[in-house]
Amino acid sequence: MKKNTINGVSQAVSEICLGTMTFGEQNSEKESHEILDLALEMGVNFYDTAEMYPIPPKADTFNRTEEILGRWNKFHSNREKIIMATKVIGPSQMMNWVRAGSLRLDKKNIFEAVEGSLKRLQTDYIDLYQIHWPARTTNFFGQLNFKEPKNESTTPIKETLEALSTLVEQNKVKAIGLSNETPWGIMSFLSIAKEFNLPIVSTVQNPYSLLNRTFEIGCSEISFREGVKLLSYSPMGFGVLSGKYLEKKDTPNSRLNLFSQYTRYSNPSAIKATQMYLDLAKSYGLTLTELSLAFCYSRDFMGSTIIGATTKEQLIENVNATKVNFTDEMNDHVNKIHELIPNPSP
């Protein structure tokens, strides 16, 4: 599998990163370990998790995914070859069971979160430690427009970076990253780090897919000029871009049937665009999954594309999509659809 270089990460990462947010909810521990084993066998050396996983977050399942990864034997027998990424959650009014509801991105919370992740993962260090979402009020998780806050309590970015710097110095964290960030946020982290000689962020984990190309508007130039690579999440739009919901091939265990609250990629405009992409894929003799992932894999700013798989069959199809030659002609056709229905699922 193709490997990509990410600034600050000691070894090249596979162009596919296996996301694990279904492990412990949609997948049992046994199923999770079987999927992990197969991914490693197929050349995936990059894995992403978070302290809040599995999804949807619940008080009784919080932390379970990291625990499952910590009991994955091949993680430990291949530790030096595997890049493990995890995340600390930001402020949230919904998850008051975490750290007694005190979720500021300050030294106390970050240190406590890291120690918890290290213990659950049963490892001495985290290869890439990410801020799951900003500490400030801004537009993310499907919001396009920024609304000025009337009252805001936040943790200064410098304070967050200083805490992360200490963890890097202690070798508990090797590199740091952001997630669900805006251009202002990324550049603020970069400029403050440079001014005060603090760690530079290596990556940003934001949504990116055929249905959401908002990263291209302001963040892709930052990636080019500053070297902050994208780790794209939801490249399949919660499974919508497999085409299974349009073609009635979904099952009761499909994510949107289990969790009806995840509707970001299911609005009328997104459904119309998905049908157009499905027709395009068929015209090239591809599945919509292959077209959707090949599109993501082909982007110059991509550090790695985070795929999720609840079955080994899904994993195999996702990995095999790396073999699709995403041509300039395909790209032109994709862009024409994008121009007609731009970013229907921000």
C-alpha cells in the first residue's frame, strides 16, 4: 500500500487509516480484532481512535474502543510499526460524565485524558494526539456559518499547546494534530507554536468526501503552504456514498438505520448528488464506494483517508479502491456534479 509522509510523524503512514469508532458498539471485541488483523495484513499501519468512542457516545460505553485496541495482541507485537492516533474531547454539555463535566482543553484535562488513553491502549506513547474539536465557539460538525458568541469561556490556544508540549517532552506523545478545525484555528495553532517554540500541528482531521469538499475552500492552501496534512473522516458519508441506501441494499444493522440522528449526509440535495455520483461510477464500471474512496485517495493534500469497516468484506472493498486509477476525466466529471450541487453535506 502507498505510504504518505506527514511532518512530525516518525514513519510514513498508509494512505488508508482504519477508523475504529464502531468497535464496542456495532462490532464486538472479537469482530473488531478480526478486522484489525486483516487491515494490518493488507498493509494498513495507521489507526485512529478517541477517548469518547464508540459512537454514539454513552456513559456506559465511553472509553470502550481504546480498551479493545489495548487488548489487540498484534498492536503490541508490532508496536514500532504501527501509528496509533487518538483524541481528547473538547468542551461539551452533552458528556458530563467525562472528568466530572470539566472538559476544558487545559493542562489538567489534557494530562488526565492522555494518562487514561495510555492505560486503556496499554502503551507507553501515542503516535498522534489530536484535539477532537475546538475549545472555542465556532462552526464545525455540519455548520457552515460562523455565529458570533455573546458570552464565551475558552482555554487559550497557547495554554493547550503548552500542555501538549510537556507531553511531547515526556515522550508520551510523539506528534499532535487538530480535528474539526477552521482555517483560523489551524493558523492560530501554527502561529502561536512558532512564536513560542511549541510543537507544530502535523495534521487536521476534518470531514472530506464527494458530498463535502469544504476543506478545499480555506484549509487546502494551509496544507500546501504549511504542510498540515488532512486526515479525512467520513469519506463515505456515514455509508451514504456506498449507494446502499439508494439501491435498498442496506440492512437493519446499517449505521443510519441504527442511529437515525446521523442525518448530515441524507438531506434531499445530498441524496440527489449521491444518485449522480452513483450513475457516474456505473458508467466507469466502478462501485460508488470505489469512486468515492478513489477520489479521496487521489487528493494532493491527503495525509491519510480514514475509513470505517464493520465487516471484513467492507474493509477489503475499501482497501481495493486504492487500486482504482482516478483519471483526469473522472475528476472532470466529478467536478461538474460538484458545481451543480456543491457541498450538500457540510
